[in-house]
Amino acid sequence: MPKPPAMRSALAALALLMLLAVAPAPWAGAAPTISGTRAEVEALGREVAELDVRVGQAAQAANLATDRLEAAQQALATTRRELSGARKDLDKSHDLLAERLIGLYVNGEPSFTALLLTSGSLTDAQETAGLLGQIARRDASTVATVRERRARLAELERGQVDAETSRRRELEVTRARRDELGALVAEQRDALAGARARLTRLVKEEKERKRRLAALEKARQAALSSIPVAGATALTGALPAGDYVFPVTGQATFTNDWLYPRAGGRYHQGIDIFATRGTPLIAVADGSLYNVGYNGLGGWRLWLRDRSGNTFYYAHLSAYAPAASEGASVARGTVIGYVGDTGDARGTSPHLHFEIHPGGGGPVPPYPIVTGWPRAS
């Protein structure tokens, strides 16, 4: 029995939908699947994270080499000042000795008889002879001083040569570190640019696939039944967000200033979190404190090691809290210090310099990690 035209149209539409459900769409071509996209995104994330670690290590090495170079230059400056003073003292001794030698050459040393005849009395002659003896002894002392200062001058000159050699060595190390860092930064930028381009393309393709799958799902629901669609992917940070708390209490502002240039050719290997001076700083996790004290760059600073071996660096504190002592165990959220501007941050807006070192190794970019940490009021 022939089917009505309306029924034939419905059956044709249903057949088309079934074909679309079981056959690859002609627009898809060799497009990756959703699971394949997820795997590629995760692989790219690991690649970029590894490059960040390498750049952080190179930045840390360059900063240390710069510190050593500055120390060598300070030692050289001290040696040069000592050398200049010794030369001035030697010149004075030479002048004094020359005057005395000229006097002896012109006048000669008088005999005791001559002194007796000149003075007219034995007492005056003895006093005059004693005075001349003192002058002779001073002459001998002057000669000894000249010899001593010559030896000191030679010693300082050798020290200067050693300092110059050390300075050149430190310069070579610093330049090599900076070249290595420049190559790693260029490599990272190229990798990030390529990763962004691939991620943009993959996300666009994934969205298009979802849109077409959603359209097909809607059409199939009208004719047959629904087809489940796979869920979206999610990327996680380097550290689990639920186990940590933001290091600064109350109101704070920060930007992603990872690897920004700093004075002396250094690179920023952390993040600056700005807050009012004296704002409490807290332990981001349960752990122990170490290297609690002062240095020229970080000012009042400390390190926190959590139970998993990750380490966190706090710098530029205005003061420590009672809980902050060398080797102390602290719980997450314990106040350990206060925001300030000590060290090389003197005169800047008060802030906390904060670094993250997974497993106690090189630093990683803190910004994408700390933005997911809960804040304490």
C-alpha cells in the first residue's frame, strides 16, 4: 500500500538523522575528538610548566651570579682605597727621608769633640749628642717605615690582581647565565605563542563540534532519543587549591609580574602582593619555618616548608609575629609576620614578595596558583 507524502517525508528525515548519528560528518574531516583535545591541552600545559621551571631556575642562577659579582666589586673597591692610602704614606716617608739625607750630605754628622768645642761645656755636648742620636734613630725608623710600606704596597697590588681576576671570572659567569636565560626566555615565548595558537584552534574546533553535536542532539530528540555529550575539560594548577590559603589577610592587590626586570640585571622570580603596612601575613599551609632573619635583598624574610616538601618564600616584612622563629611548626592560617618594605624594597609601596617552589626546587609562576587560593579576612 503506498505511503502518504507526509509519512514519506518524515521517514526520509528520520533516515537522514540516523545517518548523521552513525557516520562522520563531512565537515569534521580529521578534526580531533573531545578526549583527544583534552589530552593535547594537558600535554601543552605540562610543556609550558616545565619551561616556566627552567626559566625560574635560570633567573635564580643569574641573580646569584650578580650577587657574587657585586661582592667582588666591593672587595676590589676596598683594596683600591687601601692601596691609595699606602701610596700616599709611602710618598710622605720618601719626602721625609730625602730631606734628612740632604741635610746629612750638606752638613755631615758632627763628632763629639766638635760638639764639645762648639757647646763649650761637657753637659751641653752630651745633650746635643743625645739629640743627634734621637734624630739618627728617627732616621732608622723612617727607613724601616719605608720598607714596611713598600711590602704593604706589594701585598695590596697582589690583592688587587686577585680581585680583578675574581671580577673577570664573575663577569664571565654572569654573562653566560644571562645568555642561557635569554635563550630559555626566547624558547618559552616561542612555545607559549605556539601553544596559544594551537589552544585557540582546538578550543574553536571543540566549540564547533559541541555546537553541531548539540544541534544533532536536538534534532534526534525530536525524532528518536537523546545522545549524551561529553563534558568540558578542566585544567588544574601546579598545587591543589583546597590545601592552601592566600598569604595576605584582608585587602590586597597584585598582578602577574613574574620575570619582570629588576635592578642590577635581576629578574622577578615571584609575585608582589601589595597591602597596607602592618597587614598580617599568614602561613599558606601546615609546615615549618626556616631561614628566619634578615638579608640585603629580602630584608626581614622567612621560608615555609609544607608537609609535601613544597617551599614558600616571604620577603620585605616589616616585623615577625611571635610564632615566627627558626624551626617553628605552624598551622595553616597562623600569623607569621607583617607587610613592609625592608631590604631592596625600601621606599616602595609596602608589599609581600612571595615565591612558590614545588618540591623545594626552582620557582614557578605564582599568579595562576594564588588566584585560586581562598582569602582570609
